[in-house]
Amino acid sequence: AAIRYHKWEVKYEYKSLDCYQKLAITINGQTPGPTIVAEKDDTVVVELKNSLLTENVAIHWHGIHQKGTPWFDGTAGVTQCPIVPGDTFVYKFVVDRPGTYMYHAHYGLQRTNGLYGMIQVSLPPGVSEPYTYDHEESILLVDWYHQSTYEQATGLNSLNFVWVGEPQSLLIQGKGMFNCSTLAAGLCNATNPECSPYVMTVVPGKTYRLRIGSLTSLSALSFEIEGHNLTVVEADGSNVEPFVVKNLFIYSGETYSVLIKADQAPTRNYWIVSTVVGRNRTTPNGLGILNYSPNNPSTSPPTVPPVGPAWNDVEPRLAQSQSIKARKDYITRPPKKSDRTIILLNTQNNISGYIRWSVSNVSYTLPNTPYLIAVKDKLHHVFNQGHPPNDYDSQHYDIFSPPENPSATTSNKIYKLRFNSVVDIILQNANTLSKNTSETHPWHLHGHNFWVMGYGKGKFDIHEDPKKYNLVDPILKNTVSVQPYGWTALRFRADNPGVWFFHCHIDYHMFLGMAVVFEEGIEKLGTLPTSIMGCGKAKVSDRT
Ligand code: C2O
Ligand code: CU
């Protein structure tokens, strides 16, 4: 196994990703940052210099389990102190499973500024995937706002709540197109080469593996390539029993590999389209070009771009999630029973006039001393040592109406899981503060994969619904969606010593408290690296 060494400088730069000029965070001048390419069991080393001048940073390696290196998970407040301006921090971890993963900032709302990229882990030579292709390419899908994250954060965190609204653009691998017609050319210029559409060039007759990741701040997306079928073969690093779709629904935090065959008329180009679903969209579709060589890559297809599916049609989205099963011959069966069940109610709340998102009536706050250090070094006073709720008032709670009592509490308590125990998590969705509204939440677990045991509509029934769990071929994922007024059941083994974040991957929901933290097996860890310390009560000089 090899060492994959990267030296990154992270800084703010003016970019015109969708023709509109605004500050973005770049890695060595790029956003998205460089794709990390590695083979299974390689060690990735990233030496990161924070040149943001007035802002901390931390980078999370999304989908990488960090077995034995929980301190390099990159989650500010959970696994490390953030990296202060001017400092250099070295991340070093093993990529032990092939597949498609991502990395992104995990500090406040920083991710929304463009600090992200893809990780592709291939099999070692001589071992092959259960499918074949001629070439592969990674693309990252995001949504893009013109307001700064400071303005967004301030609005969200004010008594005078200001919602961020819908994004201005959708970017495909960092490229989009905003309508500049009413804006000054210095601010928005449609002829700026920085905002030319994303182009993927194909050779007629060849098959391509497209590794697709979504790191949207808010939006659920549909992705399609005009006139081409997508064969889904991988989800979050697991082999999927292949199925064919016209459009792929993808939630923030998910990755997929799809195979596409360049089998359409080769005399023209085709549209690549991303579309917002799940919210009444006002954002124009993101457009890229599938270029059939040797046509000119910048020639627009002769057709009107596909409009994408209806935003409010939940059925096809749920159906697609349900059709994702582990591939035959690659099935890892889940344990038949769990040792513990935690039911997490997803609600929007009002705490002393502030709008927050909550989990079982608790809205999450991070302590200023990272949990990993606090738990390992028994700094009991830095966060509440009580136990967060295992359930909500499921007997009486009406998930179809705004909360009767919309107040919740804020807390930084964590779930302590018995090492190696099997844990079931039920994510129960409910109505928000406004009538007849329930949102889609993509939940992401750090440090583990979980089996997706089932999806359902309405209120989860703890006696009946577990009988319908898929014990035969459930997929192992790290991110899963919970549909409006529905539930999703997960099962995982708490076998990775460390402290792990579990949260809605919508940045604004996480920022407003939609998260919990799990701890397991921390006594099995050796001494923590001092490089993760330096904030709160974790200052090395304060201890010894
Ligand atoms: Cu990709 Cu904690 O997130
Ligand atoms: Cu959410």
C-alpha cells in the first residue's frame, strides 16, 4: 500500500463559479478541491495550511471510517480543535474500503463556501469490480448561494429569524450559470470563462463509470443525462444490485456510481442536468454538456434541456431509495436483532423565540472542548454528563401537525453506546412549525456504515414495523434520507472506538441543532495526538 501525500493551502478567493463573483474557499486555488485518488489500504496524508486569515477550519473525510484514527475525522468540536489561521495540521488516515467518498469543511457553515472535493478509492491491481467500464470520472453536485455564510449564519441565529431561502444556482463540478442580465458586468459576467458549463467528453460506444457525490447545503437533487440510461452500481462505497434509472435522486452526503453507455446518435451533444426536488424550486436547473467526441465540446445540444421530475412527488424518490439493495455475492447480512433501539424524532422548534431544529425535543449544541478529548481525558465538567432521550412521546405525539408544544431544550449530552453492541436507529419525521409541511432530511453517520433496514410512511410502529425489516440484502450506507412524514430504520454495530457525529447533512439544519453524538469504546484508544488540542479545556499546557 502506498502513501498518498497532499499539500493543501486553504484560502478565500474571488470566484465566478456561476458567473456571479463572490468569495469562495479554495484548495490550492481550486473549488471543488483536487480529487483524492487512492487504492484500498493506502494511507492518505494531507498537510493543510489554513490561510483563511480570520477563520478557523477543519476537514472531514466523509465516508472514511477512521478505524484507529478517530482524531482525524475532522469534525470541529467533536474530534478536534479547529485549525486556527496560519496553522498547519496534518491529517493521516488509511482508506480501507474501495468506493466513492468525499471530503468537506466541518466547521460552522464553512462547507457552503466551496471547501470540498471527492475521494475515489479503487481496488488494488488484479482485483476487479463486478462490472466493467472503459473510463471513469468524478463529479460533485452542489447548490450555490450568493450571500456570505456570515450573513446566513447571523440571519438563522437571530430572534428575527431570516431563512437563507433557495440557492441561486446549482453547480456541476464547480460550474454553473446565473442569469446576469440585470447585474453590473463587474459583478456578474456571462462571458467569464470561469462559468462555462461542465463538459464530459465521451467516445461513442464506450462505457463510463460516473462517480457522483452531492454536498448541497440544502437541496435534494435529481441528476440525469438527456437520452441516456443510468445503471446504478455503487452507493456510499457499497456494491448495489444494478438497476436502471432515467434520473438519479441524490441527497446531500450521498455518493453513487452509475454506468453510462455512449450509445446515442453521436452527431450531437446531450444535456447533463441537475434539478432541485423536495422543495418548491425557484433555482434554475444546473446544466452541463455530455460531449460526443469529436463534436465541439462547447456546442450546446440542439434540444431544450430536460426539466426534471416534479418537485413534490415523493413516491418515485421513496421507490428509488427502496430499490437500493446490496449486490448478490457482496451481501453482508446484518445481525438478526439489535441490543438497543433509539428513536429520533425530527422536528423544527421554537426555543425562546429562536427557530431551531431538534431531535426528540433536544436541539444540539457543541461544547467548546471537543468530545473526543473531553471523554478520553475525563474532563467531565465540559459537557452535560446526562443521557439524551431514547424515545419521544410516541404514544401521543401527532407527527402530522405542528408541534403542540414547540419549545425544546438545547443540550450537548451524548449517547454512550456499549462497545460492539448492535444499535437500531429509527429516524421519525414529523411536521415542521408550519402546517402541512414536512421536509426531507438526509442523515449522515460518521465512523460507520449502517444497514438500511427499511423505510415507511407515517408513524413508526415498534411492534409491527421491525417485522418488515430487510434482513436479506440491505445496503450498507453512511447517509440515508428520511422522507416527509415518514420514517427510516438503520442498524449498525458500535465497533469503532471514538466519538462520532450523526446529523442531518443539510448544513442549515445541522447548524440549527439537528444532530446527535455517539461515543463507543473510547477506553480502547491510545494517547491522543496533541495536534488536535488547543481550544477550550483541551489546551495541552493546562493539563499534564
Ligand atoms: Cu459530510 Cu458530518 O458530514
Ligand atoms: Cu434536515
